[in-house]
Amino acid sequence: MFNSLSDRLTATFKNLRGKGRLTEADVDATVREIRRALLDADVAVPVVREFTSRVRERALGAEVSAALNPSQQIVKIVNEELKEILGGETRRIRLAKNGPTIIMLAGLQGAGKTTLAGKLSKWLKSQGHSPMLVACDLQRPNAVTQLQVVGQRANVPVFAPHPGATSTELEHPAGDPVAVARAGVEEARQKLHDVVIVDTAGRLGVDADMMEQARQIRRAIVPNEVLFVIDSMIGQDAVNTALAFDEGVNFTGIVLSKLDGDARGGAALSVSSVTGKPVMFASTGEGLDDFELFHPDRMASRILD
Ligand code: GDP
């Protein structure tokens, strides 16, 4: 991820080394290169436009520092602006003051929600929490059993639609996901779990019925966090998908999944910027430990490394 973008930006800054002062033409040429590199990495056009105009304005502005040469100064500006488009400061989960902290997961089918439910609960356990999972994806065959497997691996309990159901019933569960979500949260409350993670159904594309269902679940359980999980490999579709989910469920944070892939990074760099919501976690593989808190400043530095 970001390898090609990273190489391109580094090469651009190399051209400025040794220059005593930057003319407007130098800045413009550099900004043009940055624009091309971002577009080639699949970053959304409006994001690129705003990013480059801010870099240009600041590079031409009076931010002259005796400690930095012109090339270091541009690197610093690009670093700070990258951090901004990735969401600014690191954002932690907002914990409920009373009762369980409710985290709802939303996103397209295949985005990595169920896998994330396992990763997040394992991580929360390591932080001293006592999470429970709720299986509300009654759409996709095997989604409930998949969550149960993940729960077993992470060693956390899973609330399934029909306790005591046969395996065939669990593979094709019927029922109302809103009622399951409500009952799951109630169970977590009674069993004194301090975090409850509600996995919801996705579809292959944005779909009005799915969004309405997610909206109803959100309304029924009033989550502290709604995490939108997005596959970083989906490229240019990322922006429209993120905007549709933001309008549909008004998510509070973003999880970038499959950051271990070789995508060009555009999705990762666009979604936070277009929705104004922070990236909170990164998923970096299929294993339960392939998961990290997302730090915009570290990611920006990694890109410019
Ligand atoms: P859901 O439909 O949103 O619940 O998606 P799943 O959790 O079932 O994930 C879909 C597929 O992506 C599965 O094969 C996962 O193993 C895989 N997957 C999930 N997260 C990651 C990740 O961070 N990296 C990689 N390489 N694969 C992932």
C-alpha cells in the first residue's frame, strides 16, 4: 500500500534539494507533481484539488523557518496536510458512561466487518474489556456461523438470533435483525459485558433496503460508535460508498480494511476527507492480530518515508 505514491513523492522532493530558495515556479512544479502522484494513486479529484491548493498556499506563504531548508519545509507541509486528510488526531473509541459501550459495524458485504468484529473484540479484551458480539447479519448464508467461529477464536461470547438453533437454522437464519440487535444489547447489559459489538448485514453494492435496515438498527440500539468498514482495495468507488453510508447511518468512524493489499491507497486517503469522519482503525490481514489503532501522523510519515 502507498509504495508507488511514496516513491513518487520522495522523488519530487529530491528535485528540490540544494535549492536556496523556492520560486513560485518551483512551488508550482512541485505541486503539479504531487497532484499527479495523488491522482495516479486513485485519490478522489476533489480531495486532490483541496490538498494541492492548501500545500501551494502554505508553501508560498510566509512560513519561513530558519531551521528548515526549502525542501524540508515542503515535506513538512505535505506531511501535516496528509495527516489532516487522514483525520487529524488519533481518535479513540468513546466509551459509554453507564452500561455497555455499543459499537455497530456497517459496510458492504466482503468489506471485512465480521473479521473486524473478531479483531476488535480480541484487542478490547487485551485492554481489559469484556466484549460480546451480536450477529445481526441474517442476510448472508453462514454469516452467523462465521461470527461464531470468529468469536470462538477471540474467546468472546456471540449472541446469535436463535439460541439453541440447529446448524441449518443458523446457516439460513430468519427473523428481524432489529429485534436481534435490541435483544443482543439487552443480553450484554444483563451479563455485564462492558462493550457490545453489533455486526450488520452488507450487500455487494449500496442498496436502499440494506441501508434502511442499518438505519433502523442504529435507531433501536443508539450506539456510541458506528464504524464504517471499507475495503481499501475498492479504489474510486470508495468515495461514493462512504458518502452513501454516511448519509444512511451517519457513521462516527472509519475502519480501513485490507491495508495489507497492493492497492494504490486512494480510498484510504479520500474517505476521511470527503466525509469529515476520522479513520480509527486499520485492518492489515486475515489474522485476528492483523489490526492496529490508526494514527494519522504515523501514516503520513510512513507515506513520506
Ligand atoms: P464482511 O462481509 O464485511 O463481514 O467481510 P468478512 O469479514 O467476511 O471478510 C471478507 C473477506 O476478506 C474474508 O475472506 C476475510 O478473510 C478477508 N479480510 C478481511 N479483512 C482483511 C484484511 O485486513 N486483509 C486481508 N488480506 N483480508 C481480509
